[in-house]
Amino acid sequence: MKRRNAETGKMRRPIKRTKITEGMYGNSMLYLKFVMLWAAVVLADYMLEFRFEFLWPFWMMLRSVYDSFKYQGLAFSVFFICIALTSDIICFFFMPSPWMFMAASMYVWIQCIWYTVADKGICGPTVVLCCLIAYIEGVLRATERGGGLAGGGLELCRPLAAHCVGYPVVTLGFGVKSFVGRRLRLRRQRRVRAENDFYYRLMRDALPESALEEVIDACMV
């Protein structure tokens, strides 16, 4: 009996999974969950005649306003809201509805892919998924007036669609501003470092070694 139990225990030994297998399995499940979520939202859009994905950028704006108020103050939050509203009004009045709905949906879903699926970098399945979503939103929904909406649904979703287009423009502008500011700051730091190195070498060559050691000790203190 002991021998049989031992053999049974050996036969029931769990199969070891490598990190590559676990990574492929986890990524496949993540893509599958995203596709199922996308299909469910698209089905709800057509059944209820409301674009539920347009609510996500509005939620993102509320979070951005809260973070700006928390870290940068009330003045910057009001300034950010005014710029976002101005961009939304421009898109609402000057952008055709079919193009606005198409661009809004493409932005929402590609941003969802970027924040959920593409957290480990851009790869082949991510690019294929983005192209698939762009194809469906660009070909199927652009051929319909208002993206398949009519009546009250169209009038209710137009401001949200304008926000889905205008808000990325604002965030992109702030992103470019931060990138340019960071590059200028690094350039100024390199210039100051070069000047400090020049004056340090000049002082080192002008002073004797004993005096230079005293100056270095005084600076460290």
C-alpha cells in the first residue's frame, strides 16, 4: 500500500509552467477580456442608442482636474477647465458630426488599449488590435449618420464626442509643453555644469594644492 501511494503521488506531481508560458497565457487573457469588453460596449451602444465609451474621457478629465487642484492649486485647475471647454466648443461647432464621432470612438478605444493592454510596450497583437478598432470605427460607423445615433441620443452624445476630441488636444498640448520645458531645463543644467567645471579647473590651476584642499574642505562643510 505504501508503494502504491508513493507511485500515485509521483503521478500527481503538478506540471511546472515556465515564465514564457505564463506570460503568453496572461497576455492572451488580457486581450480576450478587452475584446469582450469592447464587443459588450458596442452592442450596448446599438441597443440603447447611446455611446457609453464617451463617458470615459469625461471621467479622465475629472481626475485630471482633481490632481491639478491637489498638486498645483485652484488657479491652474480653473485655467485647465477653461482651456478644455474652449477646445470642446471649437470641436462642437466646427467639426462635422460623422468625423467627430469616428475620431472620438477611435481615441477612446486606442487610449483604453494603451492604458490596459500596452502597459508592457507596443507589440504585434497590440498593433493588430488598434488597426482592427480603427477599421471598424472608421469604415462601419463613419458610413452612418451620427455614428448610428438619432434624435435625443445624437444631441446628447455630440457634446461628449466633442469632449472626446477636444480633451486629447489639450492633454497633448500640455504634454508637449512639459516635454519642451524638461528639455530646456536639462539643457540649462548642462550649460551650468559646463561653466562650473570651467571655473573649477581655472581655480584648480590658479591655486596651490594646499590652498585648494582648504577650499574644498570649506565647501564640503
